[in-house]
Amino acid sequence: VEARGTRFAYICDISGSMDAGVGTASTRRIDILKAELGKSVEALLENAHFFVSLFSSSATPMGGRMEWI
């Protein structure tokens, strides 16, 4: 998804279902999420800020960081 802005919030599912494989490959959903999140953050401009929230049964900021990075 293409977006414009300077602040991006990522809300990532880390529930047990993300441990499942995709198709017949051994690639897990969580591995795809990690790769795509990494690519997206790397593509942000230098003046952009981001925040990552992980959720399963409850939501938690990634790394315990409550501020924009």
C-alpha cells in the first residue's frame, strides 16, 4: 500500500495463527510480516516517524517504546 505522510503507525498481528505456514512452503506468516515491516520502515524518508504496536490478546508497543521513532 502506498501512503504519504511523516508519521506511520504499524499494527502487527503476532497471535498464534501467525506461526502457520503459507501455502505448501515452510515460510511462516510471521516471517513475511517481519520482512515486509522491515522493508516498509527502511523505505521511509529520513524525516518520517513510525510507531509499531504488536497485538495478540492485547496490544503492546514494540520494544516497550511509547514514542514515535
